[in-house]
Amino acid sequence: MFTSNKTKSPIVIGNQQNRITEGTSITGDILAKSGMRIDGNILGNVSTPSKVVLGETGSIKGTLECENADIEGKFSGNMTISGTLTLRATAQVDGDVVAGKLAIEPGATFNATCVMKGAVKTMAKRIEEEESTIKSQNHSFERAERQTQETAQ
């Protein structure tokens, strides 16, 4: 029950926070397995399957792809957020946005075209259902047509 053998659990990549501090500028693409906080400037693409926090002094010019985003600084470009995009009062966003959910505090600047991912999924499902209905109708028509031709022969 009680043992003296205590082993350290291995460090799991993806559970640690990346940080780009104020005064740091990066030009290029960033691909991370864990979340990040950006208080510096990025000119390029940021992609992570986790959360991104863009601090009040931070800015991104490029693309952002992540699960959740909390924006307090400046963003310009294309943003794809699979979960929730939260814009704080100091946020300034320009560009194109695709998000699952959107929360905007009063005072935030949001000059973007926005598509809600849930609506896109719903629309895609509706189109799929219509196509499958049309296909099933065509199949039954073709079947009836073949039966008619077989009896005529």
C-alpha cells in the first residue's frame, strides 16, 4: 500500500505554456503543441491545438489557428478558432474570422468578416441530407425504370 519507491511522472509535451514576452518580435511561422501567451509582436502564422492568449501589448499580423483564443491586443489577418474566441475590451481585430463561439466585450474593435463554425456545420449537414435524399430518389426511380424495361422485354 505504501511504498518508498516514488517515481517522477514523465513530462508530457503539450502541458507547458509558451510565452513570447513584450519587446520580442518574431518573423516567421510558429507551430506549438501547447498553449501560448503572446505579449510581443509576430509577423507570420501561429498554429496550436491549444489556447492562445494575445496580451494587451501583443500583436499578430498573419494567421492564427487554435482551439480557443483570448484577444486583448491587436490582430490582423485570418483567424480560425475551433472553440471560443473571446475579444476583451482592448482588442483590435481586422480580417477574416471563423469561430465556433464568439464573445465580445464592450469596447473591443471588431472589423472582420465572421463565420460561425456551428452554422457552417449545420449548413453542410443540411446539404448532405439533401444530396442523400436526391440520390435515394434517383435510385428508386432507376430501379422502377429498370423493372419497367425488364417487364417490357
